[in-house]
Amino acid sequence: MSTSANKVFGLRQDFPFVRVFGFFLSFFSMVVMYPTIDRIVPNPYYSITNRQTGEDFIIFTNEAIWILIMMLFVIFLTLVFIIPIVLYFRGLSKWEWDPTNVVFWLIITWSLSFFFTEMAKTNPDFGEYVLVLTKIADGCFVIFMTVFVLRVYSNYMVPLMSDWINVGNKSDTQYGPLLDILGSILIIVFGITNFLSTFNVEFGVLVAGVGVVGLVIALAAQDTLSNFFSGILLLLDQGFKTGDMIYFNDTYCLIREIGLRSTKIYDIINHVIIIIPNNALANQNILNLTKPDRYYRLRIEVGVSYDSNPDEVEAALLEVAKNNADIEQDDPTRKPLVRFQNFGDSTLNFALVAWIKNVIKIRQINSDLHHQVFEKLRQEKIVIAFPQRDVHFFDESKILQNATKSIDETINVEANEPIEEDDETKKLLEEIESRNSD
């Protein structure tokens, strides 16, 4: 069966035609019904009468009756028509918590508040009870209105404002989390203020209590607040954004998410997600490899033997760089080059400097270049030198013999030298000789 056969007026056959038609028919009937019934029933009010006393127990004004009818009508339209139609267009199988759902409760609570207000005008005996019910309805209305504004702001306004700010300022920073949290705080505070004002709560006492609680929270959650403000500074400082590649803690990482409490980075080498508190991240030295652009200057050092021709070494290294597709060749300021660095103890030291086009591939390109340099030098029969030392071994017996001979000669020389005698020594020798003669 063709696709056109499955459609009616350009819509699929499962489109809820009956529900859409019933919705408009019910709405039109309600609009026409109001003036018609108002002409037929001209009474300004209706009442529930106590049969025993004949007094009016509860009095309903015409407006109160119509508010009650409209509220029931809205409930009927929502449950029978609106929800199935919205589910069809959204492609959902069940109802979800979204702004359209909140609108339903906004209408209900507003209708109840208006209904109780009209009831209070004609029922002074129930004034206190009706007033309480009115305040409850107004409080519920404020709650649902706060939720509605909060959902619309987070789901629709924040993305629009974030995109507008980024385009207008030509900035890479994602302001979404910052706008979301600050705007949500303001909306919640405004909603709480209106909710409490509905019940005539004194703001002086409230502000004092909030101040004390805020001080306690600030002292108990110093680290959390530090992370929060550090997150704001990271967003405003524009040091890096989601998707940037950084060099952090001797490893290459990708920025996954910048939150107001912590930042998530992906460790490319170890394949793990690292969650870092913002206050710790703000105090680290971080290399952003994607700024000012995704080009990265790669440096490969190699040492060759002293028998090598420096010109041949430079030509071989340049050829390796020119044959690699990941290295920039067109930009004259970023062409690969080779530098003869210095004379080492055992090597002639050269450095190949090249700009890679995408820093994200740095590890793979670095490995490929090392392989290619090794193969090219081997093809050109250029020896990659390494430190060498000559070690000489001596005969220990000859060393001992020479040492003994040297000692004997020293002793013989000292034995043949005359001994110089001082006056005291002479007197001592004369006394010894005289004693021996006696």
C-alpha cells in the first residue's frame, strides 16, 4: 500500500480526528451557551436553602456558577481531548511532566481562587473559611506558576540566551549552566516570596531567619561554596570549554562538562572520567591544547653518530614530515623544519619541528612520526647513536708487584739518608755510652 493511501488530508490514519473535532465543538458550544443561558435564567444568584428555617445556606452568584462550570469544562477538555492530541504530536505513549501539564493546574487553581472570591461576597457567614480556601488556592497557583516559569526558563530560555550571548560575544564559553542556576535561584526566591505574601507572612522575620540559616550554611558548606564560585570563575574566565583538549597531571584529557560544583574530564590514555572539584581545578596549571586553535607544534629529537652528514640527516627528516598527511604543509608560517641543535657527548643532536593539524590526534601522530623517522634513517644508513664508553681492565698481579717495588725503593732511600741529630739527642746518646762503659 502506498504512503499516500495511509494519509487523510496529509495526516496519518491514526490521527485523532474525532478528538480534535470534539474539542472545537465543545469549545464552540461553551461560548454559545453562556449568553443563551444567561438570557433564559436571569437570576443574579442561586442558593442552597435550609428547608427547616427557610434561610439561604449557601449563595452562589451567577459568576461563581460559571467559573465552576468553566473549571469542570477545562478539566473535561484536557483529559478527553488536549492530552491525547498533544501525545500524538509529540510522539509519546504516556503523559509527561512538562509546561503544558502545569498550565492545566494553573487554570484549575486560578478558577478555584476566583470561585472562592465570588463565594465570599455572598456568604459572609463563611467568610473566614472561604478566605482560607482562597489563600490555599492562591498559594497553589503561585507554586504552579513558579514551576511553570522555571521549566520554561530552563528548557527554552537558557538555550536561547546562551546561544545569543555566545554569538554576540564571539565566545567559546558555554554560559548555559551559569544562566540556569542563577535564573533558577531568582525564580525560586521570587516564587517563595509571593507564596509567603499570600499568607501575610512578615518579611522582616523571614529575612532575619534566612540570614541566620544562610550564615550557618555558609560555615558548614565552605567547600561547596568555594566550588560554586570557582565554577562561575571558570565559566567567565573562558580558559576552556566542553570539547577542548588539555594537558593535565601529565596526561591528555578532554573536557566533558563544566559544572558549578565540579568539572568532568575524560582521560584519553586511561579511558576514565575524572571528576575534579572546581576549586582544585582553578588552582592548577593547565595547558589548553586547542587554543588559540587546534594546531599543535610537535617536536621530535633524534641523535645520530658523528660519522653522519648533517645535510643528509636534515633532508631525511624533512622528507618524513612532508609525507605525513596530518602535518600542515600549506601555511608558510607552519611548514616543518629541522634544527641542528648541538654536539652531544656521543651524538649530533637534531630536532624535527612540525605543526599537526588536529591536536586531538597528537598521540597517534607522535607515534607514527617516530616510526617513520626510524625507518627513514635506517633506509639512508644513518646511524642513530647512543652513549658509549670504553672500559679498560688491568692485571692485578702486575699492579701489586709495581706497588711493592715502589714501597721497597722508598724504604731503601730513607734508610741510606743520614739522621740529623739535635742537642738533646746527642746528650742522650752520650749518657747511654758512658753508662755502658762503666
